[in-house]
Amino acid sequence: MTEPPIREAMRSAPLPDEQAAEQRAWQLVGAAFEHDVKQQRRGRRPRRMARPALIVGVLFAVGAAALTPPGEALGEWISDAVRPARAPSKPALTSLPTGGRLLVTSSQGAWVVQRDGSKRRLGRYTEAGWSPGGLFVVATRGRQLVALEPGGAVRWTLARSAPVTRPAWSPDGFRIAYLSGSSLRAVAGDGTGDAPLTGEVAPVTPAWRPGAEHVLAYVNRLGTIVVRNGDTGNRLWRARTFGSPTRLLWSPDGAYLVVVSREGVDVFDGAGAPMIDRALPAGVQTGTATINPVNGTLALVRYRPTLDRSEVVTLPLDTGGGPIRSRPRRLFAGDGRFGDLAWSPDGRWLLLAWRDANQWLFIRSARVNKVQAISNVGRQFDPGGDAAAPFPRVSGWCCAQSPDSQP
């Protein structure tokens, strides 16, 4: 047998007592990190937040161990846990790690970030979202709904009597749903045919189901999930969850609807049948969530207030029509609160907005075990402002078919 096959066989062979060893290592690394957190809170700063690259190296290594194949992880992530991270934090965003463009909203308005790191401010919009393929952007400003090009040129505007919020463009590009006050409305992608769909809805962004039909999910004022045909107005199904919904996400193929609430996650199939209702442990809250556009994996932020700690977990949702039995796996954990999540168009990178560290972390798939950290994020979207610039929101990472999205 030649050397490469031998090496591959050794890497893939299971280690004796591997699961127990992994658990002991988790406890060791976790205890060391908690010790540093306590020292920071007492005023001692052996590893201060201004050097989060070291924390990145420790915690991402732990998360990677949970996601890599047996035989690959143990030696690699233990060595990473006791030495500084390989990629130090960069003071500015000079490029995206893969293709596509970011849509960001800050106190200065909406921005488009190109793959080379260049940024263009679109205007003083408060919310923004991509159209399919990233050809256009839908944005809100006061009582206006605005459609514009990624270069900033306005295509059309629509004014309403109540504040306009929560816009969502349908996957086929022909419809835009949005909230005007507490009413849910829809308009054609060219700005025509604006009409109300229903009233008394909760302030949650509606979600269009992928597919030829314009099927829309939203949350009514009672917290009930309602799925309706956006063209005919016919209600298709409704369902209750164990919490107060904060986010709705359809899988890429439209096979299931993920409902995120502060208390946990519910998943329903396309006909409204429950597939999972997973409550979080006591004292843990959910944050934002996003679904991988390629394989449908759910990434979710969880926060524990008593420890002031956050983590990102992933949950595969490809069930083949059966109940979801997979357990969430931790991808990354850190001190303070995390913000938004966004998968890259190719599904290989996850952008984590670490709000309390004023950082973005680009996390590569676990087998590669790679993190790119960007510091001073607030200032980069508040040019000319003071040092305490508000942390921006990540509104989307688009798109696989855009000209600048090639790896």
C-alpha cells in the first residue's frame, strides 16, 4: 500500500474512546474560556476583547471538532486550542472570502459591499433586501417603499399612509410583500398593482415560499402562523407555535417552513404538518437565524443572559419527508451578544456579526476549519462618525448568479 492510502486510512480510522475524549476536551477548553471571562468581569484582562482572534482560534476549533469526520478532528483542534489563531483579525474589510455581494444597513443608510470590499451607499434607507439574483434592492424609508438598482439608481417608489417596514421580494421577482402599519400588502415587482392582503399582522417579515405559486407565510397579531396564496388571497393553512415568532424561513425547495421564536424553533412541512418543535433550555434565548441556500442547513444564534454568552448552532433539515431527528451542533461560541447571520450564495461560508466585539467573522465549513475576522465594523459603515458608531445590520448575501460571485 502506498503512502497516501495509508495516511488516508489512518485519518479515517475511529479513535479509541473518541466521544469521551472529545467531551473531556470540550470541558477543558470551556473551563479555560470561562476563567478568562470571569477575569475580564473583575477588571483583569489577560485576553481582552480587543484581541478576539485568540478567542476565535479556541472556540472555532471546538466547533469544528464537533462537525468534522471521525479521525480528522481530535489532533488538529486540540493543537489549535492552545496556540493563537492562524488568521489574525483584519482592521478593515478588503474583500469577501467568496463570491456575491453583501447588503448592509447602518445609521448612515443602506450599503452594497462588493466582493473586493468596496462599498457603495445607496441612500438613507432604514431596511433593505435583495431581489432574486441581486438585480435590484427593495428598501424602506418612513412611509415609502423604494425599488432601486444596486448602483443606487431609483426605479420606482410607493407611498403609504402608515410607516412601511419588513419588505420581502418573492423568489420569482414578481411580487413584493411588506407591512404598512399593522397591515400586510403586496405589490408587483414593477411597482404596480399594490393591494392589501390582510390586516392586524405582527411585526415579523413575511416569507415567500419558493416555487411557481405566490405562497406567503406571515404572523398575525395573535402569534399564529398563516400561509396564504398571495394572488387569490385563499388561506392554505395556519398553525400555532409554543412561542412568539420572530422570524420565518422557507427551505430552498419550499418543503418546510422554519419558525423561530425567542423560546425555540418550530418546523412545519409544506402542508402545515409539524415536523419539529424544539424548545430551548431554561435561561436560553434564540437570536437570529438563516438557512443555507444550497443544502438547507439552519444556522441559529442562542444567547444565555446569565453568562452573557452567545453561540451559533447548526441543524440539518433535510429529512426526506420524515421527522427531524438531528441534534443541533455548536459551530462557534463567544462572550456577549451576536447579531445577524448570513450564508454565502455558494453555502460554504457563514457570516456572523459579533455585535459586542464590533466584528464580523467569516466562518468556513468545519472541514476546512477557517475563520476570517474583521474588526472595526461599525466605523466602516459610518465614515466620518465618532468611535461609538452603531453596529450595522446584515440584510443579505447575494447572489450565486451575479457577475462578481465566481469563487
